[in-house]
Amino acid sequence: MLRYILWRLLLNLLVLLLVASLVFLVLRLTPGGVLEAAAQGAQGDPRQAREAVRRSLGLDRPLPWQYWDYISGLARGDLGQSFRTRAPVMEEIRQRIGPSLELGLLQLAVAIATGVPVGVLAAVRRDTWADYLLRGATVLLLGIPAFVLAIFALLFCARYLGWTPPITAYRDLVPLPPFDTPAPEDPWANLQVMALPALIGGLGTGAIVMRFLRSQMLEVLGREYVRTAWAKGLQARAVVLRHALRNALLPVVTVVGLVLGTLVAGNVVLEAIFLIPGLGLYAVNGVRQNDYPVVQGMTLLVACFLVFVNLLVDVLYAWLDPRIRYA
Amino acid sequence: MPGWTRASATPEEAAARQSAPPLPWPQAGERARRRTLLRLLRRRPLGAAAMAAVLAMLALSLGPPQPRFGLPDLPARPLGFEMGRPFLARYGPEDFFRDESGRLARFQGPSRQHWLGTDDKGRDVWSRLVWGTRRSLFFALWALALGTVGGTAVGLVSAYFLGTLDLLLQRLMDALQSFPPLLVLMLAVSLVEPSLRVLAVALAIVVMPGAQRVARSVVLSVRQEPYVEAARALGASHLRVIVRHVLPNAVAPAVVVFTVGLGAAVLAEAALSFIDPSTVPQAASWGLMLAEGRAFMFEHPHVVLAAGGAIALAVMAFNLAGDALRDALDPRLRLF
């Protein structure tokens, strides 16, 4: 097992190096939008302004040198400085990770709170109207994209509930490390902003969890040990929850892992609509402003998260189900 | 006792069978096909409805072909020749209208002239939706076609030769897969001259890792088969073995990957146009309409409702049709 983990870690490092190199190359080999933007904004000769910007950002040095600086910086945990704000990207990411994490965890909570009971219910009441109704709802939830749902939800709330979420009023719920920022003034205001995006993203994920869990439950409910449990005269609750659900939940771990993997920058659209100052919005703005170090840092961060969450899921899986062995 | 279990037939029977007139295959096949369609309708009414919706999308996007040829380009030349105004669009995408007093006919409700009303610039919402259908549909088709073909090729080569090549190719695919799709699309339009062609290629790159994984798993099991070994022993080249003996196994899964991914591609294009409306190509698009309509959605929600409804319907139709096709072609690919 340890050998397997070490081998996977090695492969992961290779993948991350590839990601870093690919982004670096793509950004450097395409005509630079950042220089154009700078030249347009500057007074006087646009050519000179472009050259000045190029020198000040270090883009005039030979490509291998830039690459070496970048990669050796990564090894030290340095993601470079933002072209725009000149602040370290690492620091900017640290400031913005809170809202994203909060939104992601809220979504996960909504997803599990809806997906698991609904999945169990649909499996137990298979082929009844309850099953059809719940499955129809998941088809709808999976089909309507989050941003369309968000727009419709805003419209609905404003028209029929007379309420619009205070979109610009985002406040951090939890102070960030090193915890010297002032404590959240008003958790209620925070939740008002977060409620809709958390619900929308969470229900979408909940639909995936529900479908997955339902088919797993159906398979497990047909197993012989479940029939034995029924034959022993156990209560339905005990059979379903203790014998069937515990085994059916295993593959759901995979789904939850996948969701966690997209948690860091997966909410780009929702963060942009509800103006939540998280990593998704940060990445989008980085791309819009041709801020190479920000784009590089964010892609690498997302890749890191995905790769290691995948590894974690595989290891967790083997730990939860002793029958699974990795060679 | 069913006939096919009898091992020995009498000589008379064998002769009678040989002299029997050829069966009327076309009619029988046609009947079988009709029965399949009926069964589909009965067993998967939702899937059948979704397929009808996809066909309706295709009908919406067709227009009179023009004899002007060239490399496929979106949205004017989706299939290599130019297509005129969609038959079902009543006006051009940028035509604007004035009311009787000569002012711009903004925010009109549905009427006989404007089935879904007009938007903030006095343009016909229905016509823009129909023009947008062509963009969404052919964008998805092209992106998925490129992605599945490319991915299948990579998967074939990777799993056929294995070894270091496989190890490296797979890591490259892992790397590609860990890019956030929306950011890749945004990068593509910010780095080079934005066009739907560039976007389709960018999305194809995003799709490739998934497609190659499916092809790879098929090839991994097929390459052990005796007939592959036999072909090699007979002196067939690697290329011949791959194309004639291995590739046919990967076609059905590739078709499934293609159809199941279409919904996500429509979604990706709409999401990009919505998030970054200033940089994407400006031709009529559902995502753009949603983004523009957002500015006035509380007073005049009809534009947002129409565009959002179109996106949701299209994504849902593609998802359900893809699921139905997958169950028919290759149920093993079912995830849940």
C-alpha cells in the first residue's frame, strides 16, 4: 500500500510539472495581450511603452531563463507576482480561498443532505410515483445549467418573494489565518449572500449523488445478505439503513471526491453571478486581464487539488472496503 | 424445441432449406426497425422525446445551402458550405425594428410580428434564438467530433503499445484533464483572435482525456484476444492490426462518448458567452442573450426566460438522448 501511494505521488508530481509547463508555454508562445493593453493605456510612443512593460515584467529575457525562474520558484512554493497588483500570487490566493471553501462546503452539505435521503427513498420505493417524481426532479436539476438556474432563481425571488440577495454585501464568515482580520461582523449577511449559490450548486451535485446512490442501493438490496436480514425479521429501518446503505455509500465517496476536486475553482460561474470574492472570480479576472502569473498559479492550484483528491479518494476507498487491494 | 438446437438435419431437410426462395430481407428489416422504434417509444418515452427535441434543433438550424464552399467555419459555414438564414428564423439576427411612431421597438411583448417579443435593441428574440441554435448545435458537434476522434486515436496508440509511451501519454492526458474547462475556453479566446473555430478546438482538447480513457480501456482488453495475436503472427503490420482488428471495437464506445458529451458542450459554449460576453464571437448566441438580458431582467424577463429556457431544454435533450443511445449501444458505459 505504501509503495502504491509513493508511486502515485511520483506520478502526480509528473502531472503537475506537465501542467505547469503547458500553461507556461501556451501563455508565452501566444501574442501577448498584456503588452497590448499596457501600450494602449500608456501615453507617448506605444512601441516604447510596450518595451518598457515587457522589461519590467521580465518578459524580455530568454524563454529558458523565464522557465527556470518559474519552475524553481514553484519548488520554493513561490507562484510569482501578479502583473497587475505586483503582489505575490500565493498571498492573493490565500486571501481568496475562504469564500470559495465556504461556498464549496455549503454546497457539499446541501448535496449530501438532499442526495442521500432522496436516493435511499427512490431505491426503496422503486417504480412507484415517489420514485418517478424524484427521478424526474433529478433529470431537471441535471439538465438546467447552474447559471441559468441562478438567473431564474434571482428572478423568482425578486418577483414572487420580493427578496433579492444582498449580492454586493459579502463578508467573510470565518477570519482567515493568521486570524488577525477582524471577526465577521454579521454571519447572517454572509449567509444571505451564500444561500442561493449554495443551494443551486448543492442541488445539482445532490442530483448526481442521488442517481448514483439509487442504483447502488438497488444492487445492494438484491444481495443475499440483505435477504437474510429481512428473513431474520429485522425492522425495515435496520435493514435499509444499517445493512444496505452502509455498503451502498461506498461508491458515493468517489462522487464526493470528484465534487471536492472541482470545489476550488469549480464555482466560477456562480461566483461571478453572485459576486463572491473567491478563487473562481480571481481566476476569471486573471484571464481577462492577461495576468499570466495569476493564471499559472490558479491552474496549478486546481490541478494540485484534483490530483491529490483523486489519490485520497482511492486510498480512502481501500480503507473503507478491505476487499480492495492495490498492487 | 427450437430449430437451431438440432445438430443433425436429414438430407431432405437440408436440400429443402437450400432451395427455399431467398427471404424478403428488406421488408423484414424494415418491420424490425419499426418495431425497434415503437419499443423505444414505449420503454424510454423520455429518451424518445429528447431525440425528437434534438431533431427539432437540427430543423431549426437548417437554412438554404449556398454554393460557397470552404473550410467549415461557425456559424456561417457549419458544414463546409454556407447556409443562408435558417428557414424558421423570420428575420436576421441583428435586424432591429421600429414601432409606428418611428422609435426603436424595444421590450415589446410577444405578438404576431415578434413571436417572443423584442429585446433592448429592438431585435426579434425568436429569430435570435433560432440563429443561436445553429451556433450551439454545430459548435457542440464539431468540438465533440474533434475531441472523440483525437481521444480515440490517442487511446488506441497508448493502450496498443503500452510501456513508457503509455505512461507518458497518460500523464499528459491527466494534465489536460486537470485544467478547468471554462478557464481553458476563456484563455483560448483571450490569447488568439476569438473565433468559434478556436473555441471548438479548445473544447476538443478538454474532451480528449475522457474519450481516450474509454478507448484505452477497450483496447486494453482487446489486445489480448487471440485474433489480434493471429493477425500479428500472419505478418500484419501494427497499423493494419490497429485499424482492422482493434479500432472496430472502439467505435461504439466512441459514438457513446460523442453523444453523451454533446449536452456538456452546448453548456460550455453558453456558459462562456455568458461569463465573458465581450470577448466571445458576437454572432447571436443563447449565452450572449442571457448575459444581455440580465441587465433588464427584473423589468422585462422575457429575453432571459427565452434564452435560459433554450439552453436548459437543449442541454436536457442532449443528456437524455445521449443516455438512451448509450443504453441501446453499450450499457457497460453506464455510470449510474
